[in-house]
Amino acid sequence: MNMQKKNQGLSQEWWCIDLGHAVAYPAEELARLSEACFRFTPDVVVAQNRIFLEMSRTKKHFTLDTVQKRVQILAERISFKLGQSVFRWRWGIGKTIPQAWVQTKWKSTSPHLLPIDSIFDFMNPLRATELNRRDRERVSLFFALGIRTIQDLFQVPPDALLTRFGSILDDFSKNFHEGERFPWVRHTPSVELLELSRWNAEDWVADSDSLIFRIKPVVDRLMGRLFSLRRSLKKLEITLKLDSRGIDRVLELQFAFPQTSSQLLLKILREKISADMQRDPLTDPVVEVSIRVLETTKREEASLRFHFSESNDPSEHDDFQEKWMELISYLGIEQGERTGVFQAETTEHLLPEKSWRKVLIAEPTISAKLDQVSHLFQKRPLRLLPEPIRLAREGMFLKRTSAQGSVFFENELWRICEFACEERLNGYEWDIEETQGFDRTYYRVKVQKEGFVPGLAVDAHGVQTEEWWVYKDEVLNKLMLHGVF
């Protein structure tokens, strides 16, 4: 693909990473590092021990210092060291690939400072740094003509040099002035994604827990590569190579929807491997594990990662249920340990404040039927107060009389804009435990704040409004605020 032909009218900015030439980096390791750079920009061009990144049209804005540090971390993850520190790698920036390479190599792009040798860097910035015999002869010829810098070359009439140097000057001029539109070929990462780990048979890996410990770095590397390529995992094949005469164990996993989390993938692998070992125990210890990606898909943004269909088709029930379970697991892994997140399940109780219970996030379940959950989300507020707050009505105004430890302020006035009766709940002490009888009429009330409250949302007209879930206790003749939509 010619990545330069798109947006030709826009100025580009290329960043060049020069890895030096004291070490001959293996092609596989260089490809891994280039692949990791796709997390910064999709436009990557690879040369000999050089990587060019087009950074002017990336969705996220990076500073050079940030990219340098992150490239160092990525290089260490893939063991890209070979005795040379990342801080010794050279970096350069230019509007074209030739300019970025010249800036990196010569620390300047000013024509009067560049030696005549740099003409070959403009002609082909992806080539080797060492000049061949023919190029050295051309440099000697330039010197014989008194041309020692690029500035000297511009002062000689083109016709005078054309007979001696032919197409060389034409190629140089094109890349010097129009390098931005030159069709540099974008780097294409490897189609096959395979990660493996080996160890000695004496380590004796014969149970699922020990095996998961060995698999974790393999999964981390694999998911890191998928993240760089902006891909999500749909299907994989895991191979357990056994010592001695054992037959290799091959497991294939197809996921309900794309995987992007290493922790969640490890959890799924643990369950799969444990079940497989219980059903068919290993005959020999495992000495090697490899994971091969069989199918991927484009990685969606965070807001689109969990898409739930609103279809009432019973055939989609299992798919909905599986997505719901994985969403709960994902939230538990991402937030549970730090914030104590739990899952709220509905229970059979007529009082709204008692109609749910906490469920440990480690073992997510959902006992309510999907149609009940959907109905609940449509009719009930997402934010239910720990305890209802007493309201007082003064004409077309409502006043909250007590904060009761919540974020609400005392004696606030809210104008009633509109309201509608939603539902009526009642029960009696002989059939409802701990209620001692109740009779409530619930309303959905839209209110507008009189005055201004810092931090409260403002609508398109600049007015602070909220929607309340309010009930009237018919037994005690009280008006209570129970939730906010």
C-alpha cells in the first residue's frame, strides 16, 4: 500500500529510530520491535537497523521523550538488548523519510552543513549506511570538482552535472524536494502469531497450576503483540509438548467475542486446561508450551468492547448470557481488587431497597431472567439511594430536608417541571418479612435547580436539571426521594 498518496496535501512528520550498526540485529527481533511500534502509529517503514514512524496523523499525541521511554520498555519485553542500551540509539525528526534519516545521521538538515556524502542518504534512506565502491568513486569525483557540501551542489548549474552524473541528480532532487510524496512501502507485520516457552523436564510441570505459571509470560507477549497490531483474539491453539514418549496435547479455543485482556485469557486457559487434565491426565511432564493465533479481529474502542443485542430472539439468550458473564469477570479483574467492586443481583422482594444482594465478583452469576433485568433497567433508576430522603413540597417546588450522609445539600429548592406515575408497590407484615406493611406510589419527576450547585450537570440550555424517583408513602403520608435517573 502506498501510504504516502493519502493526504498528499498534509505535511508529515517522520521519526527515525537508528539502532546503530555495531550489532547486526536478527531480522526476527527487528521485526518484533517494528511490530511493537504499531501501537504508536500504523505507518511504519523499516530499513536496515532503522525504523521510521509517521507521527503527524496519529490519533494520540506522543512526545519524543514518551516514545523513547516506551520503546525502551517494549524492547526489554522482547529481549531486544544485545549489549546495547536503548539510550544509545539515535533519534531524528523530519518532514520526509530522507530528512528524518539525514537528521539522525548528520544531526542537521541544513544544505550548507551537509557533506556531499549525504546525497546518497537522500537518494535511498532505506539502504545500508556504508557506501559501496561505485558511490565512493562518485564522492571522489565530486571532491575533484570542488563540490564538498549539498550547498555547493546547488550552486552548480544542473546541465553542467547532468552529463557526468546522469539520473543520480534527478533521484536526489526528487527525494530532497518531494520526499514526502515518494512511495515508501509500509511495513507489514507477520501474519502468523506464535509464542512459545521451553524448560527442562527436571522442572516437572505436570499440573495445571504450575503450567499456568509457565504460560503467563507467553500470554503476556502474545496479547502485547495483538495490542500493538490493534487486533483482538478470536481463536487460538495451545500445544503442550510432553517429555519422552508422550503425545503432544493440542487444545483449541474459540471465544464468544474478542479477547483483549491477558488476565481474563489466563483465567479461561486455567479452566480449560484443568478440565482437560482431569478428564485425561498427562502421561509425561510438559517441557514446552506454544500458543498459535488462528483468528483475530479488529480491536474495538473501549466503549464498543461489550456489545449487547436488544433482540428478544430466544436463540440469542446463551450468547447474551456468556457476554454478560465475561463482562462481569472483566470488571472484576480490572477493578475488583482495587475498589472492592461487587455484582448486584436481583432478589424476590417487593421493597426496592431490599430487592438486591451482593455477589462476590470472583464467582459471577446472574439468577434473574434477562427480560426481568431489561425491564428493571428501563423502569428503575440506576442510582438508588442507601436510604430514602424526606421531601417537602411547597407549591411547585420540592425541598430536600436532610442530607443524611449523602452528597445532597440541606434546604435546596427544586422546581417541578414534569412528572408521571410509574408504579405502585404495597405489602403487609403477614406476607412480607421486615416491612411491617407499606403502601407506596412511585413517580418519575423532572426537576430544575433554583440557583446553582457546583458539580451538577447542565443541559443544552445551561439549566441544571435532574430526574428523580420519588414515592409517596400512603401509610405515613410522607414524600420521599428514593433514586436519581
